[in-house]
Amino acid sequence: RKEVEQDPGPFNVPEGATVAFNCTYSNSASQSFFWYRQDCRKEPKLLMSVYSSGNEDGRFTAQLNRASQYISLLIRDSKLSDSATYLCGGGNQFYFGTGTSLTVIP
Amino acid sequence: EAGVTQFPSHSVIEKGQTVTLRCDPISGHDNLYWYRRVMGKEIKFLLHFVKESKQDESGMPNNRFLAERTGGTYSTLKVQPAELEDSGVYFCASSEGGGAAYEQYFGPGTRLTVT
């Protein structure tokens, strides 16, 4: 079983929609997780850290659910510029999911 | 502040040749990581330096890969001899602290194609 798994999508949503991604992790001792955004043929860019208490930054909210061993990313009021691949990463070593593709449609 | 830089951005070599990738971390970041992404797969950890020491090299695929970080500044990753399956994008990242608790900042990657 992979350390970090996420639904590859693709997610195609209209502008203004709310969309949520989840990642599951296998190691219950894992402490820290992050969400990265990766545009086509570019490097991953840190989007936000994920805390048990939740982390909100504008339209983006990240959450860590230790009981169910998953992390989530919620994007509200989607913009065209949000179209990208979203990677979750973390664990005791640094593991990444395969990424979830999001396309926001006008 | 300058970010993580990598050189070259692209490299096309023939099977059996040698290639050396370079990474310059963010100034002051003692921790440096190498990752690889093969097409269609997830980004995979290769190794982690703390200053000039290898903290964790459990992700290195085999002894054809050699990473160095002399002086604890920039790092090189040499592949010798290259095989077809080594093709992919090699990312370098750096962080202030070590381990998965710290945010890592990625370089633009080196796209390696072995023909």
C-alpha cells in the first residue's frame, strides 16, 4: 500500500464551484502534511500546510483527520486560475500522492 | 530571495552515458532533497542531505546514482551509466529544518531523457 494516495481525478468544475480533494495516508504515526500546486511542466509550489486544527488561507481550507487518516483540501469559489494539479505530501519521510487534476471551466 | 535553482533544465543523453545534475538550494537552507518523477507516477524521494552529510539515501534506486554535496552548499546528482528507465524529471528541494515537518521549496527540475 502506498504511503500517500489520492484520487487522480480529473475534476472538472464550473467557475464559482466548491471542490474538495482528499488524500489518505497509511502510517498513523505521520505528523506533517502539505498541499502543493503543480502547473503543467512546472515544479510543485507549496500551497499550504495541513494542521489538525485546520488551516485556512482565503478560499482554501486544509484539514487533517487523524482518526480516519486523511487530509483534505477545499477550494471555494473556484477561479479559472485554480486549474492545476494538486499534490498532497508528507508522512514521516517525504511522500507524495500522484496528484489530483483540477480544471475550472468558464 | 532567490529560490532553488537547478541545472540543466533539460538533458538528452544516450544509454550508457553519464549525466550530472546540479542543484543550488535557497541560501541558508541546510536541508536539501532530491526527488524523481517518472511519467505518470508520483514524485519519489531519492535522498536527503543535512549540510554535506547524507541523512537518508533510502530512495536511491541503485549504485548508478551518486549524490554529493561538498561544502554543504550546492549538490550534484550523477547518473553513470544512464539507463532508459532513468528518464524523468529530477527535482531538488530545500528546507530550513529537516524531516517531513518542514516545508520544502522545489526547484524547477531537470528533465532527463535517456535514449
